[in-house]
Amino acid sequence: MKYADEFRDPKAAKALLERIGAVVDQIGATKEKPVYIMEICGGHTHAIFRYGLDKLTPEGIEFIHGPGCPVCVLPISRVDECVQLAERPEVIFTTFGDAMRVPGTRKSLLQAKADGADIRMVYSPLDALELARRNPDREVVFFGLGFETTTPSTALSIQQAAREGLTNFTVFCNHITVPPPLKALLDDPHMILDGFVGPGHVSMVIGIEPYQFIARDYGKPLVVAGFEPLDLLQSVLMVLEQIRDGRAEIENQYSRVVPDHGNPVSIAAIDDVYETRPSFEWRGLGEIDVSGLRIREKYRAHDAEEKFGIGYGAGPRHVEEPEGCACGQVMTGRIKPVACPQFGKGCTPEMPLGALMVSSEGACAAYYQYGGARVSEVAE
Amino acid sequence: MCLGIPGQIVEITDESRLMAMADVSGVRREVSVACIADGPLSDLVGAWALIHVGFAMSRIDEDEAAATLEALHALGEVQEELEAMAAGQEAMKEGAEA
Ligand code: SF4
């Protein structure tokens, strides 16, 4: 238990670990017959590895790393479209830094920038708005990316652009939503899941209501969690207790940040600006119904897909993953990252082949960085 | 990108656009307070909030802010966020002469 000593409150961590151990025993879960708990959010994946929670918790718990890293699930076709947009001479292409190294078919955004495209890393869509104000003769495109945590920021930016009449600001919208892929995973007959640790900051925006179907229709527990180590341990305990008691409820461990009803301003902005797409492609998971957002007709002047004629409806969609890449299987929890033939060989954080290696929130990058004993153990 | 970072609102900079100056680990950055503005804006001065990509998304208390910053330090996220903010400033300058 050496890691637990590093925690802000080691005593509390040890007490939680003991209670987790007791419940695992009551359930009768073992290394051979574990309970499978999926942490949905990439931030949780990162925290679990950083704190070694996968090693501190009993062997009867198996963590499955969910699809909650927006960079990791970005399909190659969309990266290609970004490059295409960025290479237009009139365009200033603005993006979060995380997306720069995601491999595309021809090149990543980083390579496109090196080749002369005007690509700027920004911290916020507000920076992109400011660039549009300062460069009236250029087209500023913002790469809108992420789950419900970042969706309100682009929605509010588009509303602001509309109010100011900024005609040279568009968003290339790749926003996705958390509940639909969970439904897709739960519908997958190969998937074994006993419960979920739910995303904290996505829930801060949408509240806990959108997860009710998981308990109601699929009989699985979900506990919305903060990302501090004690939050995660407590949430895992709450999931385990539900499993032990045969309950399936949506609980909120992170209520100090997550109101049960979410953030009303954010929800209103999202509803005003976006509508769901019939389906959207996820890297490794394929097309998922109603899982992506697009900009509503009334804001079409700020929709890069409309303005530049790219995206859905403008050409064949599916692009194959690079050869030997097992991203899809890793993402659905079928195999561990180390079982991918490219892991640590053709694919490293410096030279990622697949998207799961790009961001520190990706399962492969987390394994690579913090894997330690677990890596050698699985590699045997 | 999804974890965000706590910051303290120090000044309202633009009433009509709901913008405020925040102090984020010693770095000043203008942020939108649209999502947490449920009363007079001046009430927000001194408040702590979780800031995601330039938007204050949720009010938190000071203890929560300290605990969150500590966790983010351990994850290496504080540095990443501050670098991203600096990159945002840099982006304004790039190509300015062109
Ligand atoms: S190691 Fe690389 S190629 Fe293999 S699954 Fe992970 S990201 Fe994909």
C-alpha cells in the first residue's frame, strides 16, 4: 500500500481500501472472476494510473477504460477534414493543443503546420473569437471538440459571434455526447460490465438524469465521481455496494461540484446552438446513433461544414485504421493496451500510431506512462 | 482539456459580454462567467470557480479549489493548463505581421 501514503489523507484512503476489500469479498469476486467496472472519463483513466488505484484495489476488480477521451475517439476522417480546412490559404485554423498530434491519413495537424498551414493552438474558443475580430480579412475556423464539458463553450462563442455579426468565425463541430456510446457498449453482446464510474465534469453540465436509462433499462449502477483519488475510491466503493445489494441506481458522489440537474445556462446554450446528428463516427467504435452534434440552421453562418462544403454528406466517410492497430479492441475493453502488437514499438506517445496513445487521457498513453508492474504482468 | 482548473474571479472586465478576469495559479486570464452568473456580477468577485477552456463552469469553495489544485498538480495538469493559456496568447501574435 505504498501509494496510498502519498494521498492527501492516507488514513481515509486506507479505510476506503479496506471497505472495498470487504465488499469485494462479500460479492465473491476474484482475479479469475472479477467485477468489471468501467470508468468512462479519460481524466479518471489518467488518475487511476497516476495514483496506481488499479494496483491498490483488490484483484477482484477489473477496470475497463471507457471511450471518454475526446481526442482518442476522433475519427481519422475528421482529422483529414481538419487538415483540408487548415490548408486553405484564407483560413486560420484554431485548435486545442491536444488535437495537434492525432494521426490523420496524410498528416496530423502538427505536420500540416510544419508544412506551412496557418494553425494556431488556442486555450479557448474565446481566443479564436478574438483572432476573428483582429483578422477581418481571414477566415477563422475553430475546431470544436469534446464532450458536454466543452460543448457549452463553443455554443456560447457561436452565440457571441452571432451577436457581434462576426462573419469570419466558424466552428468545425465535432462535439459528441456521453450517453449514446454507453448505450452502444451496453447493447454489445460481447461487453461484460457490472457498473460504471461516471464522468464528473460532463455531469456538472448535464446533471445525472441522462444516465437513468443505464439503471432502468440495463440494470447497471453508475456513480458520478470527482477525480481526486479519494473521490475515485469512494465511487468504486459505492458501485460495489450497489452490486452487492443487487441495486442499480444513479448516484452522485461529486455533488459538491455536480448539481443533480446540471448547469441550466450551459444546457440552454447547447440546445439553442446544436442539434443531434443522425449518427457520428467514433474511432474504434464505428458509427453510433445520435452521438454527435451539429450546428442548427439558424447559426449556419458559423458552421464550417456548411461554409466550406466538407464533412458529412460531402464524400465517402469510412477510413480504415492503420494496420496492426488495435485501438478499437482496446477501446471496447476486449484487450489491454499491452496486447496490441504496436504498443511501445510502432506506437509510443512521441510517435503515436493510434489515437489512444496521443493524449494523457488515452488508455494506451496511461499504460505507457504509468503501467509499471501491471504492464510486465500482462505482457507475460 | 476536460479536467479544467480552479481560478479566482478578481474583477469584472465586461458586463455586457459577461467577461471577468480570473487568477489561475498566479496567471491572469480573461474568462467568461456566463455559466455561473445567476445574480449581480459583482457578487462573483472573490469567488472561486472551475474554469474549463476559458469558461467558469461551476462555483466551488476555497477548500475545494485547494484540494482540486493539489490533485491537478499530481496529475501534471496544472502545467498543461498554464501552457495552453500561454499558447493562446502566443496565437494572437503569430502571423500578426503578415
Ligand atoms: S498501442 Fe497504439 S496502435 Fe495499439 S491500440 Fe494503443 S494507440 Fe492503438
